[in-house]
Amino acid sequence: MQPHNINPKITPVLFIVTAVESAVLLVAGIGLLLFASAISPMWPWDLTPFNELLLGSAYSASLVATTVLVFRRRWAPARVVVPMIFVFTSIVLVVCLIYTERFDFSYWGTWVWFFLYIIIPANALFHIWLYRNLSAFNANPLPWFWRVVCFVPTLILGLYGLGLLVAPDTFSGFWPWPIDAFHGRMYSVIYITPAVGAALLFGAAASIEVLTMGLTQVVGGIVPIVGLIIIDNKVNKVDWSALGTWLWIGSFAVILLTGIGLVWHSRERSKLEKPLT
């Protein structure tokens, strides 16, 4: 194991693949949220306005984490971001392989989709193995208060994500709009991926890792809530009196609030650390 004050640069391969991934996430995430009429027709499967919202939200949140890694280019925050990338992309790949009938393999975009979702998790897995003996950089124990307030809710939502992955019809039954099993399993990554990051930070973490996790959750929490309001103003299909609607909103409110807490704590933690070199 390396000493905790070592924060090496990531490999050129990890940097390049993550940079490409960030560019794709920028187009997919921001595109689905702001330019859905242009992006949605190019998607490998048919999307509804609500599908566009949640997929755009998930990719926008992921963009935050990958962008931080691209600009920092070091073990911290790669220690947390790379496993999150692996979990997110691996789950999506497996779900897509289960539901291959949803894809038109005569369309070039389908092949690009599967190529990316094979290369990216493979690259992430290789680097998880490569860095397996590195200790966390500047990883000071987190105060119990922050563990309970910021990480426990995220871990609980991660269990919900596992339920959504295994039994999507059951666990998505209260959502503001009906979704099929394919999308239910796809959306499980919204809850599972942050839980993986929370588990990695639960014991100890560097401020840049806490900040990255916090910013990711802020985006992943606020965009679905705001987007639901905007989209329903157009389609008018959400039952705002339904308890399920508010449970759905509440799950993202928890993600948002824990993200804000992590961003705040990262500022306090950074004052006690050595420079990120």
C-alpha cells in the first residue's frame, strides 16, 4: 500500500477514455434536457418526454463526476469516480443486452452505443485493478454526523435502486408516470451509482472526493425535480395529488440535500488538508 500523501496522475488511457465519455455525456445529457427534439430521434430506442428527462438528468450528473476527473487527472478523485463509472455503465450494458429487442441493429447509432458501453466499463475495470494497491489520498475519517446525514440516506436509496433493478414493475409502481421493465432497470443506476460512491467515502475521504460526490448529487437531485415541473406544464399528465408523485420527488430531494451537505463539508475539510498534488 502506498502512503496516504501520494496522489499520482491517472494513466493517459484513463484520461482519454474519460474525456471522450465526458464529451458524449455532454451531448446526451444536456441534449436530452435542452434539445430533445434534435437528440431524441438519434437515440437507439424510442423515448417519451419523461424518459428524456430522467436519462438527461442521469447523464448530466455523470458528466459532473467525469469532468472533475478529466480536469484533476489524479488518483483523488479517480478512487471514487472510476468505480462509479464502472457500476453505471456495467448495469446499463447488462440491461441493454437483456433487452436487445428494443434496439435496431441496422442503425449505426446502436453500434456506437454498444461500443461505448463495452469500452468504458472495461477501461474502468482495468484501472480499478491497476490502482488496487493505492491508498486513499488525504483520506481523513469523516465525522459521524456527516456519515449519518449525507451517506446513510444515499445508501438506503441504493437499496431501493437494487429493488428497481430486480423488480422494476413493483418498485416503480408509485412513479408519476408509468414505465416499463426496461426503463425501470435502466433507471436503477440513478440510485445505485451514488450509493457506491457513498460506500467508498463512508469511512474516510479527501475533500476533492467529497466535493465531486456532492456536486454530482446536487445535479442528479435538482434536475429531475425541476424537469418534471417543466415537462408536466407541457403534457399535463402528472397527478400532483398522488402520494407516489411526492415520494418520487422526495427521493430526489434527499439526493439534492445530501449533495448540498457534502459540498458544504468538502469546503471545511479542504482547509485541513495538504494541497492536491
